[in-house]
Amino acid sequence: MTKTTLMTTTSETGLFGNFKNKNKDKLLKISEVSEVKIYQVVKFKLSKIDLSLVKIDNLLLPNNPSSVSANSNTRIQWNGPKMWTIISNKNIIDQVEANCPVEDFAVTDLSHSRIIIQINGDNAINVIKKGCPINLNEFKANSCANSLYHGIALSIDMINDKPNTFNLMAYRSFADSIHHAITDASLEYGYEQL
């Protein structure tokens, strides 16, 4: 079964908003991150496994609040005590299952139930601030948080801070709403839909 992506069904590529007389490289870039696998991993309360021994794609599970372990293929977000989200452009379920045994962890495939929209550019943080109550001024590369955007629950993951690049992950059932909210907030700055 192939996943139908948001951008292929509901949006057009091109330039939108206040883009006239602006350098195209300075515009916001909005795209969908597709073809990724997303897993939620939760360590059982009674598990005695040492987390320093658990590696997925050569990454340790982050132990600090709002932190992300990342390499070029995989990102592991800390979502709460003993709870992580793994996002990878590789099929890593065998690694996840081998390193997170069923006696110690619950592993749930979320790949078909989430959408990830990436917003990139100097004003990306201002777009997110328009609808999100958390303080993004303290965010840096490899920071993450769960929050709301205009009442829609989402995960915010800062991929890079030069330029600002964020992945916004929400339930797929809210795909149109979150996409509309992000693009509407981006009109002021001008954006390119990829």
C-alpha cells in the first residue's frame, strides 16, 4: 500500500504571498517530508534494560527533555520520560525490534497516521510563533517539543538553525488544516511551495 501525500493531492507548487521583488533564496520553503517511517517507542515501567545499550541506526535514545538524536537518515525525538518518536528515511523496523525487545518496549508504527510539513527559512520561526504558544526563542538545532498550532496537536522538531528549518508533525486527519494554517501564516513573508 502506498501512502498518498498531502502535497500531491491538495496543493500546487509555486510562489505565493509577498514574494514580488524578493530574492527567491530568501523566501520561505514549504514542503512535505514523505517516504519516511515513523515509530513510537515506549519503555515499560518494569523494564530493567539499560538505555545506554539501546541504539537505533547508531543513535542512542535521547534522555534529556526536548532533545533529538540525529544523523543524516534518522531522528529520534524525546517525547516524555521513557517515550520517543523515531523518524527515518530508511526501513529500520528490524533494527528497532532487535534493539527494543517486546519484553521491554512497546513499538507502534505511526507512519500512515502522521504528516510532516517542513518549513525552511529565516522567518520560519515567526510563522510558527503565530499559532504556537511555546517559547521558540530558546530552540536550537535538534530541539523538539509537543505543542499546538491553532488548536492542532503537533510535534515541532528544529532540524537546523542556519537557516531555520522545522519539521511539523501532526495527525494525518488534520493535514489540510495544518497545511492551510502554515501557508496562510507564511503569506506575509512570501513562500515557495515545493
